[in-house]
Amino acid sequence: MRTIQSIEDQYLLPAAELVEAVFSASEGAESGELVRRLVEEIRSKRFYLPELELIMVEDGEVIGYVM
């Protein structure tokens, strides 16, 4: 079953890895790394709202992401 939910601590790393993999595949490794760093930087900021970082999970695996 697929669910859409706000990010949880257990999914922070898998979501970042998914973002990097998707951008690397479509735009190249440099872009993948850049976008992952951007996601991590946004997460570290004072005004970051985890409720606005959404993931789609299927069988415990992150298969979709949006921030």
C-alpha cells in the first residue's frame, strides 16, 4: 500500500538519496549532489517546516518526494 505523508526522521536519509539518484540520472551526478545539498541545507534552516516535506512510501521504502 502506498501512503503520502510528511517526512519522518527515519526517512530523512532515504529521501535525500532518492532526490540525488533521480537528479543524477536525469541531469548528471553534479546536479544530483547539488540538489541533495540544497535539500539538506533547507532542512537545517530555522524556518524549515517538516510538514511541507512530503514523501510517498510503499512497503517502508521512499518512492516519491516533494519539498
